[in-house]
Amino acid sequence: MKNPLIIVGFAVSLALAGGVSYYASSQPDGLEKVAGDVGFLDSAKESAVKDSPLAEYGVAGVENERISGGLAGVIGVASTAAVSFAIFYGMRRFNKSKP
Amino acid sequence: MHIPDGFIDIPTSAAFAAISAVGVGACLKGATRSLDEKTAPLAGLTATFIFAVQMLNFPVAAGTSGHLLGGVLAAVLVGPYVATLAITVVLLLQALLFADGGLTAAGLNIFNLSLLGVWAGYAIFLVIKKIMPKNKSSISVAAGVAAFISVPAAALGFVLQYALGANATFSLSAVLTAMFSTHVLIGIGEAIITVLSVTAVMASRPDLVYGFRGAKSQLEIRKA
């Protein structure tokens, strides 16, 4: 982990998910817009985890939108990092072609 | 472009879950060869960065936004096998923790974004790389063009799923036209983010970039 690229990359990811995401567009995304325009949007069902404490990229119980969304972003970045590092570092051990 | 539950019926969703499981399984096998002490951290960073950037919806047209899919970005940085795994991790966490993308729809989303977006995009990247001069900036250009095309390609995956098993009965041609035209616009944003990110990594650690190592080894073969 002496690679500065990795450290800078994580810092950027944290800043984007934890801070910049507040300024993201809240308009429906491409699929959602198409579903609304064509007419099949109401065939969507709520996710089984819609009551997740992090549902819709907010932390349940945190009123301030900026803090709630930012915290959800930081938790998401940390979770993705933890899971993906565990998988990729774990798989590295099975690499038989390495010297 | 995360499909919620309910758009596509359960049999079709189950079929795509099976296809995705086979595809991701194959990538688990293929990815081992490209993961070592040097590339494993970049693979983890790629998944993490894509999660973060997917939170940043950008406006594309009146009342519409889009966000990075990341298939080509990941494939160029860490190779298509690892890219499929990275995007799958992101999609599963989004569905499980953030209720973004349905749970029964997970196989549909993994098919479109982790498999179609990554592999169709990477194939286009390879073709463009081949016809460009063998230098660093060609990698960024090829990645950008491939990223641009990968978004409507992934959108067509949804159109296929809609054709096979939509719960609604609206005409397929309306869905096709709207999905394609909207996602061509989103593809521009995808291309910009992909070019910026690939260029940044190429500037600092070109030795780690999977899509560039291929170009180098070709040169080495000619020399020998």
C-alpha cells in the first residue's frame, strides 16, 4: 500500500461520495425517465430492503440532508472498499502464474 | 440505469440471474490470473471509485440525469474479468444497502452493466486501440470511444429484457427509441469521466493499466 495512486484515489472517492454527491442532479436517471415517458414506471415495485437504514443514499434518522447523504456516501465507499479488497486480495493468493 | 423490481417479470429475471451467475463465475476464474500484489489494490480502488462516481448524477437533458456505469473504465484499468467482478460488487452493495436497483432485478442489472457494458465496451476498446498509434494517449481515446458506445449497449440489454419479459405492455419500439436516444447522451458523460480517470492513472502509474500493458507486450514481442 505504498502506492500513492491508491491513497489519492481513496481520498478522491471519499470526497466525491461524502461531499460532492450533495450537488448531484436529483432528476430521474435515463431508465427512470424513459419508464415515466413511455408509461411503465408504475410497474416498479419497492425494493425488499426499502427500509434499510441507508435506503436512497441517506442515513435514517439524520435530518440534515447534506450530512445524511454524505455519511451514506462515506459508508458506501468504506463498504465497497472492504468487500472488494477482501475479494481481490483473497483471489490474488490463487494466482499460480505469479513468480 | 439500475432496474428496480417489477419492470421485468420473475421468470425473465431468474433466467438473467442464471446467465449472470455463469458469467460472473467464469470471470472469477479468469480474474485470478490478472490479480497480483501490484494489481489487487488498483482493483479494489476501481470498485470503490466507481461506487463513489455512480452517486454523482449529471444532468443530460431536460428533466433527465445520468451517471457513470464504469464498465469500460474498469476494464481498461484492471482487465475485463476483474472489471466484471468489481462492478458486480458495486451493484450488489447498492441493491442490498441502498435499495438502489431491485433484488430480484439484480441478475438483470449484473447482465447489463457487469457483463454487457464491460465486455462489449472492452471489445470496442481493443478494436480502436489496434487502429490507433501505439502510445499513451491512444489508450485514453480508445477508452473514451468505447465508454461512449458501452452506455447505449447496456441500455439495449434492458430493451432485450423488456422485450422478453416486461410486466407492462407498452410498445417495444417506443422503449427502444427512448432508451437508445437517452443513453447516447449519457454516453457522452461516461466518455468524459472515463477519459479523465484513465488519463490520470496513465499519468501516474501506466505500468498498472491492464489495457496499456497489452500494447507494451505487443511491442516487446516485435523487438524480440
